[in-house]
Amino acid sequence: MTKFVPTYELYGENTGRNPDFWLHCETIPSRSSLHHWEIKLHRHESFFQILYISAGSGDAIFGAERHEITPNTVITVPPGLNHGFRFSKDIDGFVITVLASHLKALPGGRSPLGEWLARPHLTSLHRDDPDAVYAGQTLSRLGAEFAGRGSGRADLLEAYVTIALQLTMRLSGSDAGQAGDENGRRMELLNGLIQQHLRSHRPAAFYAGELGVSATHLNRIVKAATGQGTHEMIAHRLTDEAKRELVFTFGSVQEISYRLGFADPAYFSRFFLKQTGETPRAWRIAERAKLGM
């Protein structure tokens, strides 16, 4: 008889609602101590987890496999994987839970990072390796940033997650981390181009031309890496930029629409409503209230 494995958003919390966060960070003792230092077998359907073990020891269980946990280790857990942990009482570090769709590459996608994210890993951070030291410092800084409410918080958290995962992939010695394929390189170039031309509202065909591929082929590459089409990816980036402007600047919705390249503020409002289900003004008020601004 197959043993039932519960599905949680955060361990021990099964709300039945869609999550209202893209990243959550807490210390490992804060939750594991409530469960006698044992996190029983469970899974997360929509979330990717990063555990940074700065001290202590234990076991990580991935399905039927057991792995020893040692200090100065990064553990990455993809969505949908049955996993659990047993920790020593002197365990310390952070557990970071990220909405998988918010990662730079979708776990299981065809990019090098996506392929690496699709499998669980325990990666040792050797103290004599500068990349390993920086990865540990980045994850510690992420924990401090999450606990605070400084300006630019969302951007910094996103950057810290990306840096930590890229460095950990490199340190894990995976083939994906050592040499990206052609599609992976195209995605890196595309990300840079979108950032450069985001406020010009260039169509997908423009980016395909810059990369020397057809719009159809580019759409396949983007879909494999992110789960979105090229047009949807561009719209998502523009929406993220609009959200940052709405939260962290004091310009009016009209001023922000012009800064983002919209000639008509009414069209910007319709675009934002379509992407988020809320008007820019309503979203701004709600989000600032959450942040205590």
C-alpha cells in the first residue's frame, strides 16, 4: 500500500488557498524545533526550496534515498519531490521557499539552469573556494533582507536567489553548470535585450531578429525555459517593472505609465488590470499596506 505524502505550501500549513507570496524565508530551527527536529516526508507542488545549512547535521530524505547533511551545505529541492529532514538540535541556517514560476528558469526546462533545478542536490560550500564563500554570504544576506523592510527589497531578493542558485549549480560540478547549450545562451542574450528595450515595447519578432532565429523558434525556446511564450515573458517583465515603480516611487500612475513607454495612461491601466486582475492604483495601495509603507 502506497503511503500518503501530504502536500504543503509551507511545512505543516495546508491552507487550501493560492499563496500570496513569491518568496518566504525563515530560520531552520524556527520550524523544525516545533516538530522535534524532524520534517516528515512531504512535498510542495508549486514551490522550489533552498536550505542553507550553516551549522549542525542530519539527514535529507529524497523519496527513498537518504543523504547525510553536513555543515556549510546548500540543499535544493524541486517542486513535486517527496522529501523530509532530520536535524540535530544544533542545526542553524535558512530555508527559502520560492514560487517556482518566479525563478529565472523553470525547473525541468531545457536551459542548463532549468535542467539542474529539476533534480535535488546537496552541494558543499568549501571554505577555500571564493565562489562557495560568496554563495553562503549571499544566502545569509537574503535572510537578513527578507527580515527587513528596506527599499528595493523585492529586487534584491530576486537578485540574491539568482546569484545563489547560479553559484551553487557551478559548485555542484554539474555538466549543465559548466557549459550551457545554445538555447541557454540565447535565453541569457534575450534577458539582456528585454531589459535594454523593455520601455520601447518591442515585439517578439524584434528579439527573434536580434538573436538570428525565427519568432516561432524563439517562442519554443522561451516556452521550454520558462513555461511562457515570448510575448507573455515580455508582458510579465513589463508588469514586474510597473509593480516596482508603483511600490518604490512616488510618481502618479500617469507619470509611471509614461516612464514605462505607454503613450496612453488608460491603456497602461488596462494592460496592468489584464496582467494582475487589479488597477494600478488599487494594487499600489494594497501592496504598500502589506509592506507597512
